[in-house]
Amino acid sequence: MTPTHTLEINGTRLWQSLMDLARIGATDKGGNCRLALTELDGQGRDLVVGWMKEAGLEITIDQVGNIFGRRPGKNPGLPPVATGSHIDTQPTGGKFDGCFGVMAGLEVMRTLQDHGIETEAPLELIIWTNEEGTRFVPVMMGSGVFCKIFPLETALSAVDVNGKSVRNELANIGYNGQAPVPDHELGSYFEAHIEQGPILEAADNVIGVVSGSLGLRWYDVTVTGMEAHAGPTPMPMRRDALYAATHLMQEVIRIALDYAPEGRGTVGVANVYPSSRNVIPGKVTFSVDLRHERADKLAEMDARLRAACTALANGTTTGYTVDVQLQDIQHFPPTPFTPELVNAVREQAEARGYSHQSIVTGAGHDAVYVARVAPTAMIFVPCKDGISHNEIEDAKPEHLEAGANVLLGALLERAGRVA
Amino acid sequence: MTPTHTLEINGTRLWQSLMDLARIGATDKGGNCRLALTELDGQGRDLVVGWMKEAGLEITIDQVGNIFGRRPGKNPGLPPVATGSHIDTQPTGGKFDGCFGVMAGLEVMRTLQDHGIETEAPLELIIWTNEEGTRFVPVMMGSGVFCKIFPLETALSAVDVNGKSVRNELANIGYNGQAPVPDHELGSYFEAHIEQGPILEAADNVIGVVSGSLGLRWYDVTVTGMEAHAGPTPMPMRRDALYAATHLMQEVIRIALDYAPEGRGTVGVANVYPSSRNVIPGKVTFSVDLRHERADKLAEMDARLRAACTALANGTTTGYTVDVQLQDIQHFPPTPFTPELVNAVREQAEARGYSHQSIVTGAGHDAVYVARVAPTAMIFVPCKDGISHNEIEDAKPEHLEAGANVLLGALLERAGRVA
């Protein structure tokens, strides 16, 4: 019997399947547009489900359109060791975000079929519905319902900008399944994904051993000063809302730098009122995004932000008072992945000689929800320049192959290979 | 003969005329909406021209609709000593901006008539067309043509958002005069105006002796970094355009503070791209407005801004490079007013016992153009909270009366009172 760590998937077949899937909804710039539950998404699902059946998987569709492809194990009483991701894309998305995780799982199933390998526990390949959340919110919809983050009805009654509902659009493409959500437990869950960031590429590492996801806090801030004419108003008599706000914007970055390397801080949106060249701004609104791997550190960052708001409001920062409103918009605590599964990923990378490093995911993934209900880990591979959610998103075939090999090994290790 | 410095205008009549004019185009919130060359502007002009005729003034209308009311002097060969302002308003304007200057001049003419006072030089009350520039650009249109800042045809062919031209709208309200622009010189020009800023009120002074207008430089700045996902991108690998831009925005304020008290700096407009909560900004555009009373200081401020752009671009400021484009939008050099006329204003305030101070105007006025062709000065009175271009614009009757008394005295001093 070939030892697991020398058993390899077929990299050429993996790449070809990714390219074949990418033809559906291909964009002129080399990207992909297959928004969730559109006819193109339906065509993509049909293509992949066909491949899953050819690989010997037994298909179940649940009521939110999640697709489960089961490969029986020797012991049908064990919960399945699962892998998966999504195949819906952003409007100007790439070929790899989501699709790589599904195609890597498919390639593992094909490889096991080629080699006639049996496992103790069943294996399962999952395609989650509407991960991107571009057409329908909530994002990570299919995994969210499966993991009981929100009710099925919330998902089914969501409508797009044209008033079309998830319920109707699922039926329209024939993926309004009958299985309850959820109707089974997962023994383990692995998700392979492009990194969507620049870390692996910069370090020249092939495999990211993902230890968990960053916690996230989103806020909206409103700074109100006093609108006045730019000409006649001397500097000391101003209560310039924008000048005040820039101090808080910079503090967001300083907080993140002080919590390096895992602290992150971003001001992505800012609006100035009344927005006239010769009027001192009376009001500025902006978003704040703080992230950290550890809940205690994220709480400290939150406290720093609140203290900065107070100092800005009472005039300590600028010498004049302003009104500062900090509104909580969203709070996801950090999600550590399961150490045994994380170790399985690391050991496979090590055994196969792939350069690797620990990493956390800053982006949301179905795995982050699944981690709440089942042992979970993720496998990252580099993407070009760290760019994703973009038609120029790119990844190297050898990196994708390496990621799928690690997935193969980790799944076999968790499911138990029958000698 | 009553000495000039004890001769007084009728404050009650001045206030009443301001309130009567404010009925035309009155807004619900107590403001005024008489946009240039609308029917309401026509009604306002008709009312004031009627009063001017009653005060014994001889009316001339020029081809851009400027109204001149001449009070003959003993020596008709002398150029007139003039005063005036405008009676068009902002869409949500107040009762005093512009109107006070015209009504103060009218009240001086009425007072001279009441007392049978004759002057050596003729006196002239001028209503300039379209000072506000809200409906038609260029702003300060009537004085701009009179002072040869731009050609008559530029003004006449200007159109509003509905495609209506100044030429047609002047004819429509009957103010398409025949007099060439200009058809005479001005011996001196005084303009009384509310301050439109908070300085006099804060210092509890009644009269602002305006020594000139601030020079102004307008710029548009574009800072380009690299758009990236807020989650997966570590702080040291970012080229955040907004974080970079905030340093330049703050430098604008620091430059102004370093050139206190007359330096002013404002960022009134800022736009962030792509403006998504979890995307690091790739581009920020913003406006810069720098002002100073002295041309050499304004040039130094300009040099400081350019140096800050360079330091930001090459990474000195933030540790990462960005592209910084600084585009010149407008440059008005400082306009000092005429010392003899400025002194005349100060002497009248002093002789009449009004608290006063030197001040510069940060806002644009017809007087700033007139200063290029004739000896000019302005007289400021306080306005409530420094607010103008707003329906809540307000001023105290006793301050307006004081301003008109100073105007009376200054005009008589320059025109020469016949004993």
C-alpha cells in the first residue's frame, strides 16, 4: 500500500477542472461572475455535481441548497469527515476563491477512487450556498443555516435588489432540496482556500497552516464639530470635524500597529459634510474595522478606540471639543480552529516537504461558522500579490496541487484509512 | 453746521428698509431667497431703485445690469465717491449679506438729503449684479465686468442650470441697461458688510476696519496607494491611501497655525475609494484651501504644502510610498485696501466712539475687484455667531446703525463736504 504521505492527487486534472468550471460565467478580464443562485450558478452546480457523481459520491441537497456528496466509509455509523467551500463568486470575482476548496475536495475523491482506497469514516464534499453574500445577505448563508447561526427562514426569505427571493431562485435552478438543515453532524471539516492576502507569497511559503480566524469589530463613527466659512473663520475659532476625525482615523492604525503582528485596523469609508471647498466640515462619518486573533487583545484594542473617542470629544486631542458617536455595527469573536486538525495539516505539509507557516484568516469563510459545530481547520495556498475578489485573482498550479495533497493526507488521517 | 462726526443716519429707517426688502423672497425660516436676475431679484431692484429716486439719485443701468444712483456734487468733473454692494442672495441666504451695504449707502443718501448737505465730488450708490454666483458663474459678476476682470460677453452668455442666459434674464426683469461697462471711473469706493465671521463678536467690537482681503490658493489633491482586503492584509504590507492622506490633511492645518493669526487652511471636501468597510482605501481625493493676507507668506505656505506632498509620496511621512498629485485650481493674490480710505474708516469709528479693530476679509466681495481699479476700503459690522449664507444670519440694529454712520462719515470726508 502506498504510504499516505506519498499518495498524490492529479494536479493537471485539478487545474483542468478549475478551468472548466471557470468557463461558466467567465468575464472578459479573465475572472468569473457566477452570483449565487443565478442560472450561471445553477450551471456551475450541475457541472460539479456531475463530476461528484462520476467520482462515486452520493448527492444530497438540503433546503437551503447546500450540496453534500457522500463517499461511504467502512463504518457508516461514524460522522463524515468533510471538506468543501463554495462556487458562487463576486460580481468581478476570480477563478479560485471558493472554487479551489471544492475542486480540491473533488480531486481528493477522484484520487481515492483511482486508488481504490477505503476509509473508516465516510467522507463528504460540501458546496455551501451563497458564501459571498453579494446578491443575498446574510453572507455565508448555507453554512450559517447549517451551523444554526441564523434560521432557515431568514435565508429563504432574503431577496436581491430585484426582489427575487432565495426560496424562488433555489427552485428556479432546481436546488431547492428536501433535506433538513442540518440533518447530520460532521466528524471533522477541512477547507482549502487561497490566502486572499500577501503573507505566504511574501514569505515564499507554499502552505498556510491556518490556526483560526481573526476576531472582528466593526463600528461607525460620527464626529460633529461646527460648519463655518473657510475664509472669515480664524483657525483658533474653528471646530473642524475633519481635522478632528483624522486623529481618530490615525489612532485606528496606531492601535493596530501596537498589536502587531495580528492586530489590524482599517478605515475604509469616510464621508465629509457639507463637502464644499470653502466650508469647514461640520460633520464626518467613517467606518472602523478592528481585528485580532485573540479576544483579550481585541477587547484592549476596543478600549483604546473608545478612549481615543473620549479624548477627541473633550478636546484633549485637538484643543477643541467635538461630539463623537461610536456605534457598534458587528462583532465576531476570534475563532480558534481545532488543534488536532491544525496539527494534521501541519504534519501533512511537513511530511510532503512543503514550506509552510502558521497563519490566521482575516477574511470570513464557511469554515469559521463550521468551527462552531465541528472540529475544523483550513489550508491556505498563496495567491498572486495577495489579490482576490478581483478578476485578476491568480494562483500557481503547483501551489494548488500542494494544497490538495495536504487536504488528501489530512482527510485520510482523520477518516482512518482502511489497510 | 453739524460737525461730520456728530452727524448721524436714522437707524430705525435703515432697519425698516432692510426688513421691507427682506419681504421679497422671504423664506419660512426668516431668511431670503432672491437669486440673481430672477423675478424676485427684479422686484427687489424695483423697490430699491424707487427709494434711490426718492433720495434724489439719478439712475443709470449698465449692460450687465449694475445699477448706479448718482448724487451730484458741486464739482461734476470729479469722479464720484462711491459705495454699494449687492441685493441678490444665496438660495438659503439671510437678510443682511449684501443688502446691508446697499441699504447703508441708501441711508447715507437719505440723511444727506434730510440735512441738505452738499459735497464737492458726486456720490454714487451702486448695486452690483450677481455677487453670489449661485445661479450664474462667474461670481461677483457685475463688479468683475466693471473692473475688467473678465469680458462683458462672458457674463452675458453665462447660463443657469435650466439653460437661461444672463442676457435674456436681464431683459426679462428690465435691467438690460444701455451704459457701457465701465463708462466712468470711481474716485473712491467704500463697502459696508456684515463680517461673515466670528472675530468682531468674540472681541466685542462694533466696527471692523478692513485692511484688505486674504490671498487664496485652491488645490485638488489625489493620493493613490493600493486597494486591498482589510482582513487578510497585515499592517506592514499596506499602502493605505487614507492613512497617508490624513497626514497631508493635518499638515494643511499645521501650516495655517504656523502662519497665525492670518494664515488659514481648510480641507472641505474628501472622497475615499472604493469606499467599502472592509477594503483598505486605494485612492483618496481632497480639496485644500490656503489663505493669507501677505503674498510672501502665502507663497511660503504653498511651498510647505508641496514639500509635505513630496515627503508623503516618497515614504518619509508614513514609511510607504504613495502617488501624490497636487493640482492648482485657483489663485487669488492678497488685495490690500487703500491706506487713506482704511484710515478714514478708522478715524470715523474712533471719532464716534465705536469700539473697533483691524480685520481682513476672508470672503470674496465686490470691493475686492473694485480695489484693482479704484481706491477702496470696507467697513465690517458683527453678525451673530459669525454665521452667514444661512437663513439664521442675524445682526444687531445698533451695529448696523454704527456701520452706516461710519460709512456716512467716510464718504463725506472723501467727497469733501461743502461748508
